[in-house]
Amino acid sequence: MRFMVIVKSDEKTDVAGAQPSAEELQEMGKFNEELVKAGVMLAGEGLLPSSEGFRLQYSGTTEARVVDGPFAESKELIAGFWILQVKDKAEVIEWMRRAPFREGEIEIRRIAELEDFDNATPEIVEHEQKLREQAEAN
């Protein structure tokens, strides 16, 4: 199973643009190293403040509208993420309890696999698999 671990943003990280200290970066580096050595980390990145981001808004019939950040609700924003591949929910919880956070909140969501969709025909599954193989080769 793959899970996305979403690190929530807050006022100091998004609005004030506070960056992690050297100590916090070292702690996170050690934690990431444990994840990599265990073979569970597929990806993990921090994100810049929403002032450097933008959104596309779709309305059905018109061209998508671009809205530049910053965005008002910092508690709904993401400061970073991991993609972890583990055997089950319990394992991802066990790993993330070890994360070097002292405050805040993370959200963990299982990544949908094509097999989770009732309408995924064998042809769709085969096509998706080929695309994933191409992406990994790049």
C-alpha cells in the first residue's frame, strides 16, 4: 500500500515564511534516512510558501483561471509531503509517530491504486501500467 503523508502548513511557515533551523533539518534528514534504509520512502519534499504558488480553477465550460498565491487559509495548505510504501495503515502510523515533529498536524491518505476503481477495465490497467513504466524510466 502507498500512503501520502501530508504535512500541514501554519501561519509561521506559510504567511511568515519561516524556514526550519539547521537542527530541524538535521533531524528530518536522519528520519528520512531511516525511511530510505527501510525501503519505505518513495518520495518526500518540503514546499515553499503559498505566496510562490498558484491555483487553477475550472468552471466546466471556460478556460481554467489562474489564481496566484498567497492563499488565506494557511491551515488548509501543505508544507510538505512523503509518499511511503508500507504493508498497512498500522505501519505508516508507526513510522510517522517517529517523525521529528513537536507540534502541528499531519494527514495521512492512502493512494488509490487502479484496482480500487470498479470501472478499470483490463485495457485501462494495462495502459496505466505502461505509462508508469515509462515515467519510472524517465
